[in-house]
Amino acid sequence: MQNLIKKILVFLLIVPLLSGCWDRLEIEDRAVVLAIGVDEAKPGDEKETSNATQILNLNPRTNKRLLRITVQIAVPGRIPLGTGSEAGSPSGEKPVWVLSSVGYTIEDCLMNLQQQLADRLFYGHLRVIVLSEAVAKKGIQNENDFFRRQPQVRRTVWMVVSKGEAADIMHAMPQLERVPTLYLLATLDHAREMGKLPNNFLGVFFSQSSAKGQEGSVPYVQLKKESNIELSGLAYFRDDKMVGTSTALQIGHYMSIKEINPGGYSVMHELPSGTRVIFKATHRTSRITTTIQNGKVHVNINCQMEGDLEEKSDKHFSITNESLKKLEVKIERDAKQGFEKFIQQTQMDGSDIFGFGEYVRATQPGYWNKQVKTKEEWQRQYVDINIDVNMFVKIRRIGTKSQSRNLEVTERGSEEVD
């Protein structure tokens, strides 16, 4: 009897495994979305909508904002599988299909787009989300809500803000990559690897925006004439609205304060003699401390940078220990001014992208629980807090040409002593 019961239990455990892929969906039957661009629709574009989600006509007074979605859909059989000429699609055939749709929300746009497609939209391979600057400035609460709720969207997706229309980036055809989305993805990933961009994926942006003492930021890009894409800076937000942008060099300032390595930006400095030198930061360390002085938050930033002397414009400028020390002092002074200017810019916009508020929450809990409590209150206080920046710069390498010359001088000196 016991053996019979055991056999029945084993049979019952095996039965669920026999179901196999009963709900499978072949890849050829999916409309694989690689990139999504979000723009504001133009007057008259409401005629394009199929109203696939509306039972009754919406009140035009409460639905003034109309969106246009542009998507890149992978064409099965045309996606390149290697570097050889045999791999991927034949010449002349585009590997992606660019489509657009109009609606009042992201889901409304996509459902209207679904009415035009035979295959089901699939977002599991979505890699890039591009928001136009006009959309970002008016607020992306709807966009955040949709991408948070969509289980197929990965948190490692890049979300960027474009200076112009997002649709222009969706239609761009770069020469270095047969799949446009992969070129934009490579631009962002390689910038991160070279120390020119923080690791601000979609999930990181969600975490920053949800924090009480920090605001979110995403890459700010611009499409150039030859379909190449320039990383122009960071677009930073206050709540769900974009309130400002940084320059490309200020990305390096942000990464230094946040102690994000490696360093990748080179900065030109002009000496009193007129000589221009290029200093490239290679490693950064930062320490942020907070105190309460006279009832106000005081933030102190100690930032140390190590780097290389990449170039000098004047061949008569001699590199000695004394001149290097003077150059380090000059770089420290210029960097301090640049950091303070960028921080003051974010204070004017009320956007604490550095997370100073999170340091206050962690190190000054009594003050936070009594005087701040909410994100809205910290946004108000951030405008007036005192922030001091202290810079320490060390030049580690000066190049092989200068090293060889110094070596010759040293050898000559040793011969004379002998």
C-alpha cells in the first residue's frame, strides 16, 4: 500500500513537468521593440489615433496633452548576427521598422500602434527610451508610471533626453552600426566605460527620484548632421519635471562629487605665462560631511583627484617639481570654481542630484525628523544651504617625452658627479 501511495505522489509531481512550453510564443510572432521615442504631438495629429482604448469621447479640456510614440521594431532575419558580410540582412534592407502612433498616454499610444500590427508588441529587448526635451520639461509622471508597471521592461534600460525631437533619433541611420538602437546603446555604454558618464540606468533613475533627499538625472543627447549622437551633458529633474541641463564637462564634476571612477574628462588650464596644458583626471575620491550650523545645513566636500599631464602648448615651459606644484594649485583653484558653479546652478533649480539630502538623513537624523521630514521641504531648503568644496589635485604622470628628458638630465648630473 505504501509503495502505491509513493508511486501516486511521484506521478502527481511529474505531471506538471509534462506540460512543457504550452504558452510559448515564437520569436517570429513577436514585434520586438528595441527603442521608444516620446514626443509631443502636433495640432491635428489627434486624427491619426484609432481610439482603441476609448469607450466615450474624452473631455478635450482635461486631455490637452497629446503624445506621439516612435518605435524601432526589429525585423526577423535582418538583424546582423556577426561582423562578416554574410551575417545579418542583405544590403539595402533595413534591420528595423520605424513606426509611430498618437495617443493621450504611453499605453494609449502603444495600443493604437498594436492595432496596426499583426504581431504582439514585446518589450523584453527594449534597450533605449528617448524623451524629447519638451516632454521632459512638462513632466514625465505618466512615462514613469508605465515603465514601472511594465514587467517586460528591464531596469538596465537607458533613458535619455534629446535636445530635439526624439523621432529624429529613431529615424537616424549611423554609419558605424547597422542597427541604430545598438549604436546609441554603444555610445552610452562606452562613455560609461571611459569614465564620461555615470551608471544612471532607468532603475537608478527610479531610485534617485524616489529618495527623499535626492533627485534623478539622465543623459542629455543631441543628434548631429551625420546621424552621430553627441553626449551633451546630464538632464536633471525636480520630481518628475526636467528643470535643467549640465555641460559635458560638468558630468565629470558630478562624478567627482559622487566618487564615480574611472576619470575620463580632460580639462584645459591656462597659466599666467599664457601656456595651456591639458590635465586628465584618472581617479577620484570624495568625502561628504554634513553639520548643522545656526539651524541650517552645512555640507563640506573634500574631493581628491589624481591624473596625468596630457599636453602643453609651449615647448619652452619646463616641467620641474616646482612648476608641477604650481600647476596643481592652478588646477585645484579652477576645479573649485567649476564645482561651486555647478552646485549653485542645481541649487537655483532646486534639484539635489548629488544626494546631499540623503547624507543629512543618514548623519543628522534628529534634524531631518524635526525640520525636514518630506522631500518637498528638502527641495525648499536645498536652495539656501551652505556648501564648501575643497579640492586636492595630484599629477601622477607627465608623459614619456618629459620623462625621458628628465632622465637624460639626471644621467648627465650623475656622470658629472662621477
